[in-house]
Amino acid sequence: MSLVRTQRRMAPEQRRMQLLEAAIELYGTRPYEQVSIDDIAAAADVSRALFYRYFSSPTEIYVASLRFAADGLIAKFAAPAEGPLLDQLRSLIGEFISFAESHAAAFIALLRGGSVVATAETGAVVDDVRRHAVAEILARTGVREPSPLALLTLNCWTAVVEGTTLTWLQERNLPREQLENWLVDQLLAMVSATATYDAETAKVIGTVVRP
């Protein structure tokens, strides 16, 4: 296959990605209702007609852009599991914050998608990110069948991480390293509190507390 033919085959996907990236940037700075098809087309430097070649409506590209952002976050959760568990957790948080910091607009758009425009599709995207985060932590602790309280604890903690990171991106009022350590400590505190009520969590508390 010639190089020219290969480039022609890749061009449509590249244009689609161009539209998605433009949409993510816009959704990160404005509410969904204030972003029009013309805005996205202009930001991507394409025509309105070309937009409709890849997306049928504003809602479709909105959900697709959230999915694109979510996939980037989920990929960060799959960092190699090496070293003590606390170091793994800190690395996991560090990767999450690095992505949020490098793609602030996408991160903000992703979190806004679950609340500002509440639909089954956008909610499913945000929930998918949270499920992957919880599943990754459980896999690293070796817990295969978590109790209801353990799941509740981890779900609450992921909400703390999301909200705290979003606030930190906007205010930058403490060093990043301090933020990461604080989030690890929050998880330890929440798991320790759960262990007093849940025997199964108490059995594995030694895998997450500091020596």
C-alpha cells in the first residue's frame, strides 16, 4: 500500500479527532448549552458540512468527546503494579493528577458531563471512570469480593479525588506533592474507619496502612 493511500485512509479519522479535541477544549471552558456546532467547526478549522459528516448532532459529539476524555483517564489507571502498595496508590494518584493537569479542559468537561447535562449516556461515561478507579484499587489490594461498606468507601474516596483535583486545578493553593499525600492519607483514614465496622476490610487493612 502506498504512503499516499495510507494517508488518505487515515485522514477521516484524523479529522474526527480534530473535531473531538476542539469540542473538549470548548466544553472545558463553557457550559454545553453555550457551545454550538459552528463554534466547534471554527475551533477545528473545518466547515459545518464536514462536521455533519462525522457527527449527527451536538449531543453526539458531546458524548463522544466525554468518552475520549474518559478513555485517557482510564488508561492512566493501568500503570504497572510495582513496589509497596502505598507507593502504587501514590503513583496512581500522581498519574491521575498529571492527566488532569495536562488536559485540564478535558478533565473539567468530563466531570461537568455528569452533572451539568445529566443524561444516561454522559452519566455512564463518568460512572465508567469511577468503576475503573475502584476496580484498580481492589485489584492492587487483592480484594476479589469487597463488602458493601468497602465499595461505599472507595466510591466516596473517588468522589473526593475528583472534587479535590478539580478545585486544585482552579486555585493551585497548595503544592502538588502535598495534594497527592493528602489524598493518600484520606484513603487510609476512610479505610481505617470502615474497618471498625466491617470485618472483611479489617482483614486487609494491613495491606494499605503505613508500616
